[in-house]
Amino acid sequence: MSVIKSIKGVKDLLPEETPRWRLIEETARRWAGRYGFHEIRIPIFEVTTLFARSIGTSTDIVEKEMYTFQDRDGSSLTLRPEGTAGTVRAYIEHNRGAIPVPQKFFYFGPMFRHERPQAGRLRQFHQFGVESLGMADPQADVEVIALLWRILSDLDLPGLTLEINNLGYTADRDTFRPQLVSYLKQHEAGLCANCRHRIEANPLRVLDCKVPECRAITDTAPRLSDSLSEVAHSYFTRVLSGLDVVKIPYSLNHRLVRGLDYYNLTTFEVTATDLGAQNAVGAGGRYDGLVETLGGPSTPAVGFALGLERMSMLLPESTVRKIPKDMTVYVAGFGGHGVVAGFTALEELRLAGLQAVSDFRSTTLKAHLRQADRLGCRFTLIIGDDEVVKGSGVLRDMVTKVQHDINLSTVSAQIHSHFHAS
Ligand code: ATP
Ligand code: MG
């Protein structure tokens, strides 16, 4: 029969890899807790309109990357391509704005985008993200950026740069857009096909096009920073000085833009040199208009999302080595009575809180010891028929090869103490 394979761009995480992921997740979770963010778990699918309206119809995601399908009743549903839309939908639906304290959420989970799969770019990938709702204060921006930076620094990810830009307010961009459009039209012939289309649809996005010819043209384009209002300037200055105070390094990047009206002021991205072409580890910014766009009350908000696959790719060996190894005891029960006594001991050890394993296919001591080595167990508890008669077992240290007799009636307590001593 033919073998059924996984879908293109969708990856299995095998047990060799999951400890790295757990470390990343635990680190993110720990820092999020320290910063007063609480976990939210939102559905993996939602009505399509939610994403179309919140991400914007002129974005890559909505134009060509969404997994959209028709439900049995004919309604259009979409697998979530990101986590902000669902979080904001839940915020509105559960009237969280009525709660008189800031609503600070974090989430983990799979996201789905129909992209061309390559290293660091999958169709099912995973994000950790945070959303801070309710505070229109530069300190809230600094707080989420600091959280992002602490997580990445704690994991010791190499070659990171935090880039930051000021998108100003909608009115500022309304002043800027015609200047940019008229400049781009003058240079239209030199732009890539994508950007020529963007001139009308989403001109700001031309600024962050990666095509070298487009970059050369936009290098000398009018700058949004020259169109920003005094209020927008001063907000951003306070964000930057806040980052200085908490010693988070950044570099200004005028190309960092988002084309949608509910994004404003602070926008940022973290890149890593080691990631090659897919160099973004995470991105975020302020989106004061989104809650209202989705039908909620006007609510300031700021957040970010990190890509877990890319974090895992960057995780250095030195950090991986710090993951504590599981202490597992192997139980070698053999012979008519030894097998039964061995299985009883296995259960006792587990009930006493230890990790205990055996390979039930092994029938000789030699075979058991080989499996104990392969499984990386530090100790083996040997129970043959002779041991059963004596009411004892033999505890073998697999590294030093030293063996001790051990009383079977108090086996778990004794093994506990051996683990502590080793
Ligand atoms: P990119 O420029 O790499 O396409 P993006 O702007 O689409 O990124 P965001 O929507 O800001 O990405 O998502 C935040 C993070 O999620 C990215 O920085 C990246 O680490 C990760 N990410 C996004 N799309 C994918 C994907 N298809 N596969 C793996 N990770 C992804
Ligand atoms: Mg993308």
C-alpha cells in the first residue's frame, strides 16, 4: 500500500526536538508572567471576515496566503494566519474593556499561511505573541519591546537587531502618502511588478520591498518622518528614551512600515543575521485603531509576535546544553519471578515520582543492559530470580559501573537518594 505523507510545508516535531521547543515556550511563558501578561487560548479557526477586516485586504496574507474554506452551512471560515485578530475579537466579545485594569494577553499556537515552503517558512508554523490593550502610553510600548528583548536575550539567540520606526498617526500618513505616490509614479518603470501594483493598493509597503532595484529607488524617496506631527514625534521620542533607560539597543529603520490605517506610531521588528533570507524573528507595533475596526470601543493597543521555528533554528548549543536531562531508571526484570518483581518495581518507582522504563522484549540481563545504555538511563535496577529469593535487587550505576544491593521493599527511597548523590 502507498505510504501517506504529511502535507507540504507542515512539519512534525519529533521527541529529539521537543525539549528545545519546551525551553523556548517555558522561557517565553516565564517572562510574560513577570511582565504581567496572562495566557489566552483562542480558536484555530474563525470567520473569514475577521481576518480580512483586521489584517487588511491589500496584504500578502489576505490576498494570497489564507487557508479559507466553506463550512457545511456555506459560511466562509479561515485557519488563523496570526493571533492578533482572534485575541482582539475575544477582547470585544467578552467585554474585557469594561474591566478597569489593562488587559495583557499572551498566546502560543499554530498559524497557517499558504506560502512557498523553505527553511524558516512553513505553511503551519507557530507563534508566541502578546497583546497589551488599554494603555496609550509610551511605557506600554517599551514594556512589550522589553519583554520581547528579554525572552530573546535569555535564550541567547545570536545576531539579533531590534529595528524600530514611527508610523505616526493616520493624518500624518495621509499627508505623506500623496508625496510618496507621486515619487513612486516617477520611478514606476524601475519597480518590481509587485511594487507597481502596490503604488495604488498599498504604497507604503513599497518601502519595505526586498528587491534591490526597488530599494535603490526608495532610498531617495520622501521620508515619512518629515511628515510626522509634533505629537507623533514626541510620543516616539519617549519610546526611544524609555528603551535607553532600560538599556535595550535598537536601530532606526525608516523602511519598517505597515500599510493599514489602524497601525500607528511605534512599529518594530527583530531580525537575526544567521537566518539568511527569512531573517525576521518577530515583529510588532502599536495598533490603536484595530479594536474599533472590529466593532469594539476605541482602545489603544500594542503587541508583537515571535516565530518559534525561527527561534528554534537560532537556539545556540550552549543554551540547549542547559536543558536538564531526565533522570530515568531502567528496570531489568528477567527470569520467571524476576519479570513480575521487575514490573512491580517499575510501577512503584513511577508512583514514587521517578521516571522508570524497561524494554519488555529483553529476556536476558545482557540485553537489558544494552537497552538501558541506549535509552541513556543513569541507573539500572537488576531483578533476576536470585534477587527475588533474597528480596533484594542490584542497582547498577551505568556510568561508573558500580553496583549496590538494594532492598526491594524500600527501592524507590533508595533510588531517590542515589539520584541525588549522582
Ligand atoms: P516575513 O517577512 O518573514 O514573511 P511576516 O511579516 O509575514 O514575516 P509576521 O506576520 O510579522 O511575519 O509574523 C511574525 C513572525 O512569525 C515572523 O517574524 C516570523 O518569525 C514568523 N513567521 C511568519 N510567517 C512564517 C512562516 N510562514 N513560517 C514560519 N514562521 C513565520
Ligand atoms: Mg509573510
